[in-house]
Amino acid sequence: MEVGNQIKKHRTKNGWSQEVLAEKAFVSRQTVSNWENNKSYPDIHSLVLLGNIFNISLDELIKGDVEVMKNEINKNEVKEFNTWAWIMTGLMLIMIISPVPLFSAGLIGIVIWAAIVAVTLAVCVKVEKLKKSYNIQTYKEISAFMDGKPLDEIEAERKKYTTFQKVMFGVVSGIVGFGVSFGVFWLMYK
């Protein structure tokens, strides 16, 4: 990615330290360092702010990165991310369907179901880590912005996805709570 080189080039051209740029961009010095070393990528709001700070266009700041981002979105999302997402979906279905037959096996069935829940939650964490490591949301935002989508629309998409995550967390929590309650009830009145 070229944005790190561009940030460093324009920062040094202005004679600023990483601390000075961090203050102007409302981020930490470590964040600026991560951007410059390509350890992380600025979100769309930070890119727009950096463009204003350096008095350059967004096109100039991200020079060539848009095509790289689109390729990375396609490769990373379609391959590993989707694989783990399907695994997560399958495990969630198993977690929903399996309590009744497993609880009829008594305590061992409850332990097996609890193990399924633990594995499912671990896979959910893995999917979130993949999303973060590939900067999927950030790349999508930048790509959408470069295609002419307004920032408000991009922000609305982010909030909609966050709402989906909250709903899914609620559903999974409800299923786990129901399963535990059902298991305890089953054992007490068996």
C-alpha cells in the first residue's frame, strides 16, 4: 500500500514530527507510525482529514491503493473470510438444533452441547479477527467513497452492520441462555 509512504512524504515535507501530525489528525503518535509502516490503514474519515491537513486531494493521498484495495477485498473476503463465515453458520445451526437430542443423554449431552457452544463462540471471534486484520470494513468504505458514495451513506452502512452484529449477539445469547435453562430443567425433573 502506498498511503503509508504518502503520509510520511507529506509529513516530512511539512517538517512535522509524527506527534505533530497525530495532534492535527486527532490520533495517537502510534497510529501515525502504524499508518506510515503499513501496519494499519486510516479509515475514510482520517483519510479525508489527512487530505485537508496536507492540502492534497484524496486521489493523490491514496495513489494507486484503490485498485489494490479492491483486489484485496475480493481475494480475502471470498476465500478465507467466507470459509470461516460458513463454518460459523454451520456451528450456529448445530448449536440451535442439538440441545434437545443432546440433553436427553443427561449430563454428558449437556457437556457436549456446551463444547459446541464454546467452539461456535471461538469461531465467531475468529471471523471478527479476520475482518479486522484484513481491514475489510475500511477498504470497503474507501472503495465506496472513491466510487462517489457520500460519507453519510458509508456511515449508515457501518451502523447497519453494527446493528446486525448486535442482533446476532442477542440471538446467540438467547439460544445459549435457553439451552442452559433447558438443560438444568431437564436434569432437575428427569
